[in-house]
Amino acid sequence: IRHDARMGKKNFEGLTPLGVAQMNGNEEIVDLIKDNYTTDDSLYRDWDEEFNSDGWVEVWSAERQKPEWERRLPDGQVETSTTPPPVDYQLVLKARQKCSQPVVRRIAPNSSVMMFERQRRIQQKRLDLVLKERQQLVQERCVIKLQALFRQRKARQASLHLRAQTIAANRIKRRLKSRRQQKRELACIKLQSFFRMNSARVYYKEFLHERLSSYRASRILACCVQRLWRGFKGRSNFRRHLEITTLPNPGDHEFWVQLQIEAGPAKKELVFFAFSFGLKV
């Protein structure tokens, strides 16, 4: 600072003395450089100032709704163009090189600019402190609000979870109750079916026994009837055979006439037979 060194000069790492002091954490040197030097942004060159050597000015056309370029000729006439004017490439490179260099200038410690800069820094610090306090207050309020919302959400979730658990427990109870009822009904149905099956088996056995007894009785009865019928037929056939063998031959007419003569007249005659055969009583 005593020898008026260039504070805008950069080292191999691309840092100025102010940047090196800030990187190393030397606050005193940083304040000393800021108190003695300032960066003037007004010294930067604008692109338009570099390229307006020919007098071209960009204007907005309300009729066409697009930008145009105008310049005033020496005779007082205005020349208008819808295309931008040609620019020299060397001018572009020169303007870019000038605009990329930061301008750092020395200021007097007790000058009005320095006093204004100090007041501006004090006001900036106060404003930063107020903004920091305000931001801290807003953060605390936001934290309280977030905590309240989070607790409300947790309480709502706990209530919904408890309600879901209650609904699930009631559903499980109903299902267990219905399952037990189904098991009881199935057990009753099985017992009834087993009892009915056993009764049907007993009835079927009794039916088979009765049918067998009926079959046996019918067979015995059939055998008895057949035996009686055979005995009756045998006796009738035997009597017939006996009559055939013992009685005289029916074809012997003389024998039967002699037998009728020997029998004599009837002891009693019926009117009906007498009338039918033409006999008189």
C-alpha cells in the first residue's frame, strides 16, 4: 500500500491479494485492503460504447414489433436498417479484453468516498444483523410451526393407526367367531351324518335280515305248497288210476246195462227231472 502496488494483479492461482487474505483468514489485512482500495464498476467499458463509432443506434419499431438500427447522416437524414451493422472482429476482442480486467483504484482514508463507504459498511452490518435476527426469528417460528404440524401429523397417524388396529382386531374377532361357528356347524353336520349313516346301516341290516327271513319263509311256504300240491296231484292221479284199474271198462255197454237192471228203479223221483224227461209221477 505504501509503494502503491497494483491490488488487481493476480498470482498463478488466479487470486488477488484480497483473495489470498480471505483464503488465509486474515481479517485485519482484508479490512485494511477494503479501507484503502475500492473496485469501481463504472470504469468497465460497455459493449455499445465500443461499437457505436459509426453512429448506429438500436431502436424498437412499434409498427413492425421488432428491433431496428438507425443513424443520422451528415446531411440530417436518418438511415434505417432491419439488420444489425457489421462489427470488426478485432474490436470485439479488444472490448472483451478490457471488460475482463477488474479495475482497482486507491482511495484516501479520510475522503468523503471513504467516509461514505464506512457508513455504508456500518449500515450494511446493521442491516445484516437485523436480517439475521429476523431470519432467526422466522426460522424459530417456522421450526415451531413445523413441529406443531409434525406433531399433528404424528397424532393423526397414531389415531389412524389405532383406528386401523381396532378395525383389524374387530375383523379378526368376527372371522374367528365365524370360523368357530363354522367348525361347530361342521362338527354337528358330521355327527348328524355319522348318526344317520349308523342308523341307515342298522336299518339296512334289519331290512336285509327281514328280507332274508321273508325269502326263507316264502321259500318254505313254496316248498310246503308244492309238497301239498304234489301230494294232492299224486292222490288224485292214484285214485284215477285205481278207478281205471278197478272199475269196469266204460266201453263195455252190456255190463253197464246189466248193472242198471240190477240196480232197480229209483226210490224217489224229483218233479223237475220227471218233467224234463217226460215221466209221470
